[in-house]
Amino acid sequence: MKKIIFLLLTGLLVVFVTYTQTSKSQDKRATVACIAFYNVENLFDTIDSPDTFDTEYTPLGSKKWDSAKYWEKISNIARVISDIGTDITPDGPAIIGLAEVENRSVLEDLVNDPQIRNRNYQIVHYDSPDRRGVDVALLYQPKYFNLLSSKPNLFIPEGRTNFYSRDVLLVSGLFHGELMHVLVNHWPSRIGGERKSRPLRNSAAQLNRKIIDSLMVANPEAHILLMGDLNDDPVNESVKIHLKAGRKKDKLKPGELYNPFFEFYQKGIGSLAYRDSWNLFDMIIINQTLLSKKENTYQFLRAGVFNKRYLLQTEGQYSGYPLRTHVGDNYMGGFSDHFPTFIYVVREK
């Protein structure tokens, strides 16, 4: 337990960054934007949906999920979103991908929470075939992002036609005039063991790689971001081999992606805790256009894990872990079992 608390405190020191917008030779105007991802852990409404297994998140279910708990959950998630990235930009995330949301209705309640209502977040969401009814979604601020198209890409692993999981959500638009594609993911879990379930995540990575390759052929200058809860760490083969996401910007081969969260993982900084150690399943991976030095275009600045102290459980067996909504069926009134992750991009003029 001491180890996990030490690693967490170490992470707190490196998460928040500042950006100087002037140089010695001349003043530089710059636009800095935040892009984030957050697995919000079972954001369910209180209504029993007959076509999904969501009974536990109803007033009569095992978690006694009622309106008071639901609205507290909405408020908690909105508080986190309102806070991410505001150390550099007061607008917070220009774009934020979400995982484990039940339907569009909960997203509408979320974006209308008073803590983030003035950002005018717009919603991109499709119902996926996941048996529990949890989906991925994207929220965006129109002042940054002009939506062009969106599409859910059905994920069916080879030879598993009866496997039901989350879609890969592809959202395309203009980010301050620059073409940007965002893929939002929630890959299959490690239920049954990491080794046994590994082929499923490898298959999810291959689907993403196929989509990304097509996007790069169509427009090599477009920005591409892959974000999500991958249920794998940066060192796992799904990310390193099948996605071709490398750790060193200057060592990337043509077409390879850059994973800015590799260094966090090596330092023991994670987005979720399990058995007194950290995993970093929540990542934002980018293509090389965001690493170019081309003038008047957005470039990658920094990445971070958003792990402020109020997101931590402070006592009991899980002290130092993310403060979640439930532990088993016990209501904790927290946020999520995952921390959000984010990156900053900057465009100098």
C-alpha cells in the first residue's frame, strides 16, 4: 500500500504543466487546447432496459441505484470534466471521449449539468451491441471542433460472430480548420485472465489499425487520435505490435503512431489500480502529423494523467486508489475506478 501511495504522489508532481507563450526574440501568440478521455465507470440511468443486462443499476437491483445516487454520479463526473486541463486553458477539454455510458439520455443529463453547461458540449453517441448496454461516446465544444461525420465500426473478432462488445467510434471534423479524426475505444476486458483474453484485444487493435491506415491513405495530413480504455498497458502486444504505437518520437517509422503514455507507465503512474499496482489502460495515441514542426498547425505539447487528490479514496483497504462509485454493491459516492487521461495540443502563430 505504501508503494501505491508513493507512486501516486509522484504522479501528481508530473501531471500538471505550464506553457510559456513568449520567447526571448519575439512574442508568440498560441492556441492551446486540451483533449481528454475518461472511463466514467457504469454511468447508468435508473430504468431497466429489457434488451440489456442492467438490472443491478435499478432501484430494485443489487446496487439499489436510485435517482439520488444517479444525480450525484452525474454531478461528480461533470465536476471532473470541468476541472481537466484548466491549469492551461479555461475551456477545459475541447474534446473528451467517454466509456461506460449507457445511452444518449445520460449524456444529455451530463452536458446539461451546471458545472459544464456553458461549454455547450455536443454529443456523438451510438448504441453498441454490448450485452450490459455500455457504450463509448464523444463530447466536443463547437468553438473548437466542427463535426463532419461519425460512424460506429462494429467490432467482431475473427471466428467469434456471437461476441458482443463496444463499437469503435470514428468521429471526423475540423479542429480549428484542421482535419482531425478521433477513434474512441473500449476494448474487451481481461475477464478469464490476461493471456486467454489477449486475442480479443489484439483483434480490436487490428481493427483500429485498419481504420487508421485507410484514413492516412485518404489524407496523409490529417490528425488522427486513438483514445480509450484499451484494457492493456502500453507495453502489451496489442498496443506495441498491432497498433504500431511507439514510445520515442524520433524513432518512429513511417505510419507508426506515438504513444505519449509509455513514459508514465514506466514510472509507475497509472490510470487504475489493482492489487497495489498501477495499470495504464487509458491512453490517447496520436499519428505523426501532430509531431511535425509545420507552421500554423496543431502540434502535440504534453500528456498527463488527471489524478487530483479529490479523486482518491483516503481510507480503508483501497486507500490511494481511485474513489469509485461502488466497491461491490457498497455505495462509495465517488467518481470512477479510472482516472482520466489528457493531452495538450498547441498551435503557434
